[in-house]
Amino acid sequence: MSAWSSTPGAEVSTERSALINALRVVRERWWLILISCLVCFGITLGLALHAQKQYTATAQLLIKPSNLPALIAPTQTQSQDSTSLSHLQSDDVSLATSGTVAAMAKEKLRTSESIGSLQDQVTASADSTNDLIDIAVSDTDPAQAAAKANAFASALVDYLTASAQQQLVSGQSKLQSELAHLPADAPSRTAIRQALEQVIALQAVTNGGAQVVEQAGVPGGASSPSVKRDAVVGAAVGILIGLLLAFMLDLFDRRIKSAEALERLYGLPAMTSVPLRRKLSGEREAHVDLEPFRILRDALGFVSLRERPQVILVTSAVSGEGKTSVAGGLARAMAAAGKSVALIEGDVHRPALRRQLGITSNGRGLMNALVAGGSGALELVQETPALPSLAVLASGPFTPNSAELLRLPAMSRVLEDLAGAFDFVVIDGPPLLPVADAQVLLHNPAIDVVLIVSRPYLTTREHIRGATAILKRHPDKGFGMVVNAVHERARGYYGYKERRDDRDVALEHDVLVTEDTGSVAPPRSSRVGRAARGPAPDELDHIADPRSEHN
């Protein structure tokens, strides 16, 4: 026996791992990721194809450390380590893109472009492992790019040369002043005199320590845009954006995606999972796979709090979760086992059993029996065309006060009369949350088992929270859950497709509508109730209470 679980999820498996959940999101929303990838790929490809081509030319300079400080101050110890050389190289890189050098390059080019525009086109970089500086210029004209790179390189050499010349002149004046103030017999006069001679000699040949070692040539191809690179980057960005959107949508999606999560949130075990079947729109259900409902039929005894469950209410949190299909499938599975079954169309607001079972409505049903005080219910039942042991009590005419009628003692009398005439009574009840009818039925003591139908990708956390709040008020009922419309690959559903024995084929022709012609198999008898049921097979005789094997 199974009561309502006080600790939700204590008897069900834990939630899927984060990796499996991530794979599920990618599998479900792959179309969003694909669209995002294609859109970003198309945008970047279009921009790359229509973008103006840029050509980059590079000139290379060799920068050598200057020994002028040692010449100008020969009496002082000079140290040059790797750090000071690195600072010197960094200063020269900054000079290459400075406004002063750009102005000198503009004069060499004799161009009307502004100094700021020229600065935007040039970049300088240095390699810390050597003394080389690369000056690169990008332009829409390859010849202009080469000319500008050479002009900037030449301007930098000129600037450094002028700076060195100025430093030599200043150093010469300093050395001459020091030499004039020294006594004639001073030991340092010789060193200062030699330094002065070297400084005067360097003024004619110095280049500031900079030398162009490689002139910029005219580039043969465009440096940007790179169509292949931009397209690949765009596709990668699109995939990342698609993944982000997919996970954000899944985060804000309140629907439950798996049977395991439904079990955990309801706190109930899934008695069976009904696979999702594709069918043409508007086509009446022509074939029902009874295997999940046979499993459900045989599991009723495990959730019932009573020794022999006989009256079963099938409901759901909201409409659209498939409670009518489950109620009809369960009734058919019971009837296929040789049991007499009364199927009550308890949802007055949206009756659908008659259409599903192919029964012609006579306008009378459950509401008429309730108005009459519960009498005459057996006279209002209608047998199904395909199964003589399955009878249907239609909902009858619509009434806005159906909840008040279901609350009357007449409803208990109807259930007692049907339970006395049939082996099982299955009620296709209304959903729990939209209307009060199902909540009224839960108070009826004649109901033994309540089956909650849930559907992945439709049932939300809010639906479950509201439904469980209602169900927990009735600890005297046995509760079970049915997961409807499950993808077969998700649950590994096993079905018989090719090899079936003769007995199964005969039973299928008796129970179901034939698929080839759409015709209905003739009923074996026109009687309703226990009298219509022939001798049941021995192996199908006991389906109500599996505990009888141990008693």
C-alpha cells in the first residue's frame, strides 16, 4: 500500500546531473543554436565581403643603445642593463607613433592628410629579444601603405639623429667648460680632452642609434578583412550566443522536462509512462497501445490503501495533460483482461470520452442520474462498439453547478451501484486546478485510488505546487502518478512490432479498431455488466491486488 509521501522525492531517483541536463537543453533547442550560428555567420560573412580592403606594409629599424652619456661624463660610471635597454626600446616605440614623428612623415609624404589620421594608420611594435622595431601602416592603397611606412621609419631616424646631434652639442659645451675650469696638472684633463675630441668627431657621423634595416615593400595582398577567419569567428560567436539563449530560455521555462523531475516534485512514483504517439490531426484515435495501461492496471494494488481497489479517479493538475486518454486506456486494458468496467465521463466541462471511444451521444448521462437522486445510472450506461465488457456513462447535459451536484449523496449512490454491477469503475475526472469538481470528488469515500496524470513540457512547477496542496488534504486515498506523452527514446519503451502470437493478434482484433480499414470489430455480446463477460483466462483472473500472492 502507498500513502502520500511526506518527504517529496524520498523514493524516487535524484535529479539528472548537470552534464546530462546541459545535453538535454542542447538537444531540445538545437534549432535556436543553429539559427544563431547561421545568422552570425551570415552577418560576419556579408560584412567581410563588403568591407573595404586594407593593405599593411611594414618597415624595420635597428635601434642600438647610445654611448653618448659615457662620452659626455667620462668621470662617471655608466651602467646599461637589460631593464634600461627595454625602457629605451619602449621609448622609441612610443616616439614612432608620436605627433612629432607623424608631422615629419607628413612633410616627407607631402600629403594633405591630417597628423591625427596618419597616427591612426600607424602601429609600432618591438621584440624584447632583439633591438628591432617594426613600423606598420595600413591603407586602402598598397603603394600608399608602403610609402607611409617608409616615411615614418625615416622620420623616426631623423628625429633620433637630430636629438643625438643636439645632445652632442650640449655635451661639447659641457666638456669644454669642465676642461677650462680644471687645473693644468689635473689627472682628469686627459680623459676629458679625449672625450671632447670623440664628441666633436661624432657630430658629423651620428644617426641617433637608429637605422632602417628593411624598407617596406608594396604588399601583394590585403591584410583585412580575412573572409575565412571572420566567417569562422562569426559562426563561433553565433554558437556561443545560441547556447546562452538556449540556457536562458531553459532557466526561465517553468515546465518540467523529465519524468524523474515530475516524480521528485510530486513525491509520487510513476506507475507507468505512456509513450508519445504521432497521429494525423483531426483523425479519431484508431489504435491504442495497451501495454503501458496493462502495467498501470497491474500496479493499482500497490498504491491502494484498501484491500481491493475498485473505484479509480483519473485527474490531472490542468487540462491537456492526457487524463482522458489515460482513463480510456486503463479501462480498455481492464476490459481486455476479461473484467467488466464502467467508465464515467466525469468532466462535464470538456467531455471527450465519447468521441474517443466512438459512442453516439443520446444527451443523457451522469448529470441526469445525479438530478434523479442517483437512481437509474445503470440504465444510462452505453456499451462501446469494440468491447462488450466496457460500458460508458456519459457526462450528460452541461450544467454550471456541476460541483454542487457531484457533492450530493447521489454521487456516492451512483458509484455504489456501478461498483456492484462492474468489476471496476474508472472516472475520467476534471482537472484539479481550473474547476472545483475534482476537489469535490476527492471527498467521496467511495473512491479508492486517485491517479494523477502529468505531461513533460506542459506541467509546470506552479501546477504541481497547487495540485499537491490539494491532494495532501486527503490522506485516506491511495495516490499514483502516470507520466503521459513521453518520448520513446527517453524512456527506452519496448514494444512488439513484428512477432506476436495468435492469441495477442486475436485479442487486438477484439479490443481495438483495425488499422487497415478503420472498421470496428463487432462486439461479442450486446449485454452490459458482469453478465456480458465470458470466462476470464486463468492468468488474468487476479489483477486487483498483487498482495494476494503473499497472503
